[in-house]
Amino acid sequence: QFKLIVENPNKPVASGLQVTAFVEYYPESEEDLQDRILLLIEDDIVDIPLLGLIPRCYLEIKSEISFGAVTANGEIISKEISIANHGSSSGTFKISYDGDVLLNIEPTSGVVKPKSVKTVKVDICTDVPRTINEVIKVELEGRDCTEVWIKAVVLEQVLKVLGVPCGNVLECIDFGPVYFGSSKTEQISLYNDSPKCMDWVAVLEDNAIGGEMGTDLQRSADAVLQDLSLKNRTRDVDVSTLILCIPNQGTLLPYEKSLVTLCFSPKTFEVNGSSPKQDYILFLSFEAVGNKAGNPQALWNDPHRVELALTGSGLPVMLTFNPGPVIKFVDCFLGEQTQVLCTLKNESESLPVKFSFRKTAHFNISPEKGKIKTKCAKDVIFSFFPHQIGTFKVKQVVDVIGKGLEKNDFQVLKTKSFHQIYLRFIGVCKSKRKNILFKINPGITPMISNATGQFVADGTGQCTDTAPMAMLKSTQTQIHTHRINRNCKDDALAAFPNDRAASIRPSERNKKYRTIFTKTERYNYIDPEFSYTDNERLSKEAHKEYYADFISSLRQHRLEKDAARQFYIYNNSVSIGLKSAEGLKSPKISITDFHKENQQLKMLPLDESCLLTRRQLEAIDSKTLEEVWNGLTAMPSSTQEKEDCSLTLTSKQLHQILIGPSTMDFGVVSVYSATTRELHIINNLLVHIWIQIDVEIDELQQTSPLSLVVPPLTKTHIPIVFEKKTPGMFKRSFTYTINSQHNGHVLVVAKVVAAELELSARELILNPVPGYLAESEFRTTVRIYNPGNHPADFTWKPIITDKGNAFSIEPAKGSVEAYRDLECEVVWHPGFSSPEAGEFNLCVRKGNKIKLKCFAKVTIH
């Protein structure tokens, strides 16, 4: 079957030349052939073997598929395995699996073309933690059955709270005693002990069992119950202000640790004018952000959360002053000082206290600041050193220094004053008596003298820095007025006789000065080196007027542009130019309405630094949310919706959106039956959200709508329709997105069974009907029950034997509705050769088959 085509040379082949020969192979049967070609080269013989092989396939597949370590979050994960054909003809394969773990394998059979690769997709469900070590059998054409191992380790998504720096698992943090108004911090480490990224958020359990807030645990139970005023005060307090978690949300990479700072800031509640000790026991949980079961109660059963207990005590500042709080100093004269010794005592048994006195005029304190240990005292000297005569009543502020948080910086504690104590200082400074001696004026009149100018008191005439100017009007006095200036009517200022120094300084040109007696116009010297000329004054006024006109024109232009803008806003077919709420009276708000509004605002965290509380999350399912099932749009249309739906939500905001259940169990369903479950969506945010569902599963193709814009503070649902044509277990997941950015998934579980009917009895005994002849009629009934969720069609088929069948059933065929039953009548027709036994098969369309045996009980008298 081999053919050699060659032309042998007659002459020797020169060097550098070649001779070509062709070998043809034409097989006549499906078998491998072997032959040889003998090549004679002068005295040498070269044996060239020939092999003729029929076309075969050579399929190859890997022996293992490893998913590695994955998280048990109910997601369907996939991997592909390749079947390669290295042969020259197509080859078939078939995959079979009979293990306990539900594996989706597509395709389970097929053909691989020559020199090509066929991809097989293997899916596993990560619904429960376990170790998957399963084997699937692959039958490859031309080879023995091959085993392929499917391996995976499904781990629980665990979030741990570790101590810093030792790394031990924490269950409780004790802040110890802390002064009211101050803060104390502790650091912890959050550890993501799972192979997948985790978005987390901190939630304060403000309604947890065992929590205490503002109760002195050292007191008796009766004393606490009788103190109803403190109980009512602490009931309405915002717990999120007591505990601060920084950060309170974030993302952890696989096996990553993140440092978290917890801050305890107790608040004081005065009862009967005092602030007693208050103990706090709170619980803080760290939760993974993701699917919820559709109601807030499922949060308690969420395995992806860890709880941390927080304990601490709030103490009042117990700093006493002896004497105090009113301290009265002994009267003293100017230049003297008096002192008072005061004892400061720290009455607290748990914490030291740091104090600092603020500076106050006329009083000195030594030392100004200091620290007093527990149950200790310190002496401080108060000094009264007046700088002027009079009675001084001063409120002295004493600052208590401690660690506290700034309003704009919650990261680091800063030393500041968190509490003030007020003292009252009273001091009197008296003046000394001084004998005033008068001396005779030698003739030179000073600038300030008495009425006669004869006697001057020592120590009272002090020269001022400025020359005295007249304050009298020339028209208001006529003392010694010269007759020439008698009729002076202008509003000139009168100058004193001793203002000569002021009369030669530059003055304003439009003012005149006259003497106080004769009203003669005073000469004013104008220095040309310092004063403006007439032209300069006119130029200056022109400049002022120019810039005033320029600023006025700019303002006028701005007003015109604003008026034009307002005109274009209201000049349309929708608005007719009416001002908003013009002429309308504001509605009267009652106290009950205000209380409801506050309750609605309390369920929403207004500050990103504040913690979410359990009460806020439970308020998601409250009746205050609006239920909307119809009229929602599929895509954002308005400007506000487009702006809201483009936002990137934080972990805290995503935690306030409930989409669930995370596992949608349809239970036992029949083939070809459409079953509906509701996917609940609750939006507790103040913005719109856009939900888009991506359904690539054939069994969920009837689901609608697949896109929905959910308004703020609204809850709705999307009907998920499931229908499958083949029986078996079903586990697949579909995904959804929030605002086209945040992904989530829902696991769909169902057990699909074929149509099945049940009989009330497998054997029937027919007795004669009372009142009829024994040979005339035998009747009874059998009940057919449909346990499935889809109508089942049935047909009664009699089993005919050699003796025949004398029984009949009505109706012979029909349909039984879901979860309903149908009664059928069985009749035996007596005759000479009628058999007393018969059998029927209840055949369900595309379902089961049940055999019914019937016996007629004939009585012979």
C-alpha cells in the first residue's frame, strides 16, 4: 500500500545536487502498516523505515482543578478545564459525576476537533464552609477512563478583633474611670481572616441585652430603680456620642490588619444639682457589608460579624477649695497687697486632677497650674495687688485640664480644658489722704490754673501731650467782645489764650478760629511744605469722584446682569414669575409632629464620624418608610436622580441598603412550573439608588423588571420568577449592582422534581352498594393528590390480562391543580365471566406511574 515514485539517475550525482523521491500511502483497511525503502549508495545500503498510521484522535485533559481557598458567601465560582486533541481526527468525550457535592459541569459531552481545544466549565457553590475533594470521570475516545479531581477549600469569612500590640483576640475593652467631658482612647486591630476583600462597618448595639448606660453599678438595685429622673435622662441620650470609632468603616484586603481607635467620652447628667458616678456597658459590633436576609432581625444571625464589649465609668470632677468659693481679701491701699492661703483638695479616689488658673487683673496666683493626686491636697496663695482705687469683684476661672477631642480633628486626643470651676474674688483698694499745699503764683500763668491764677496745688497740674483746643462757639459768648466783631455770625471756633502752639500747626482751610474774648480772627500758619496747594486739592477731589463713579457703574452693571438673569429664569411657559410661597402662611407645627420629625431624623446618621446604631438599622423596617410597588422608573430621568445615582456610596451607606434574601430558596418545585419569590429592596438613605439585576441564567429569564430606581426612604420588591424544564437540584447565583458600581449576588436554590401524583390507597376492595342487588353494582372512590406547585395531567390505563378487566375508573383522564386533590370513582361490572380482580396504572404526563389494584368482594348467599 506504499508506492515509490522516483527516477534513478544514470550518472553519479555531483556534489551539491540532489535527487527527489516521492512516497505515496494509500491505505485499504483500518490498520497500521510498516515497510521500508532500501537506498543503494555505491557500496553502502541505507534502510529507511516506512510507517503508515490510520487517523486517530489523541485527547488529553488535566488531572486536577484547584479552586484554592475561597470564601463561603453563597457565590457560584467557576473554573475552566481544557480538553486538547493532539491527534489527526475528531474525538469524543463524556463526563460523569455521582458525588454528594453539587457541581455544575457544562458541557458533559462533546466532540473535540483535530488540533484544537474544548473548554469545559465547572461551577461550585460556596454556600457552606467545607473542603471539596471530589472526582469526576472523563471518558476520552481512544483512552481509558480518566479521573479529574476537583479541589477547593471553602472558608468562613471571619472578622477578628485583636489587641495591640500583642495580637490576642479581644472580647472586652475596659476604659476605666474617665472624667465627664474628657476622653480616653484604646486601639484595636481588625483582622480579615479570609481570602477575599471585605467591606466592614461598625455598629453600636444600643439596645443589646446586658447593656448599661449611666447607672452606678455600686449602688443597690432599689436605689437605682427609685432614681427615675436619671433613668429618664439617659433613655433619650444619643449613644453614638459616647463611643467614637475611628475609622468606623473601611475595606480590608485578604488577611489584612487595620488599626482602629476607640474613644470613650462620657457625658454628664445632673440630678438634683449633682453629677453622680455613671457606669457604662456597651457592645460594639463589626459587620461585613453585603447581602441581608431582607429584614433587620437577620443581622443577629449574620456569621460575618464580631462583637466587642466596652466598659467604662464617668466621674465628676471633685476639686474643693478651702476657703471658697467666695474669697474676700483684706482692704489695702494703692501699692500694697494682701494674700490668702487656699487649700485645693482632690476628693476623687480614682483619678488625679490637673488645674490651671486664668490670669485676672489685680490678682496674682501662685502656683498658676499644677496636678493633684487622688485624695491629696495642695496649697495655693491668692494675692490681691490693686493698680487703682476701688472695689473689685472678679470671677476667677479655674480650668480642669485633660484629654479631649477637637471638633474638626477626631484622630488625636489633645490637651484642653474640659471643665471649669468658678471662684469669686472680692478686694477693696482705698486711697491715702494727701495734704494739698498752695503756693503763690510768681506771675507766670501756667497752662492749667485756678480761677484767679494765684494759687496752684502741687501734684495736680499734669501737662498733656496735646495742646488744648477751644470747645466754645464764638456765637455763644459775648465776654469782652470787640465792637467790630460784635455782629460775627459765622460758626467759628473760639481759641483759648494759651493755645498758641496749636495755632501755628496746619489746619483745615474751611475752619476759622477766633479769640475767646474779643472774637478777633486768629492767624493760622499754613506750612507750604506739608499742605496741599489749591490745584492739588482739586485734583484729589476729582480722583475721589472718578473712582466713586467707577465703583457705582460696576454695581449698576452687576444689578442689570442679575435682573436679566432673573428675567430669563422666569420667562418660560412653566413659571409665570410668582415668588415661592408668596402670600402663603406657614403651617402650625404641633409638638407631636415635631417629635415624629425628630424620630425620622434620628434614624439617619447625619455625620460620617458618628457610629451607626442598632436602633437606626432596625428603623429601616419601620412603618415610616413608604412602600412603593408600582410607578418606579427603570433608569434615572430627572437631574436629581442622575446626580444621586452617580454617587459612590460608602460602606456605612451600603449597610443601610437592604437587598435580600441573600439565599432565595424556592423549595420543591415541579418542572415547567413558574414559581415567584420576592427580592426585597429597602433604601434607608436620603438619596436615590439605581438597582440593576444581571440574570444570565435560563431558568430566571422571566424575571422583570431588571432595572429600578428606588427613591429615598422607600421599600419595594422585584419578583424573581424561576422555571426549570429538567428535574434535579439547582444552585446558581445572579448578580446585581447599585449605582453601576457596587456589586452583590443572590444565591438561588431549588429542588426541581418531575410531576408527581399520590393515591389515597394502592389497593381497593369494592363491596356491593347497599339497597342494590348483589350482582348489579360495586362502587368505591380513590383520591388523587397533587403535592406539587404545578397542575399535573394524568391518565388511567387498565392492565389487560387473559381474563380481561371488568373494572372502570371515571374520569379516565384529567388534570389535578397544584396542592389540590381529585376524587375518582371505581366501578366493577359483574358478569358471568367477569374477573374479581383488576389493575390500573396511573400515568402522569412527564411524571411518575402508580399501580392501583382493585378487588370485588362478592358474597354468595
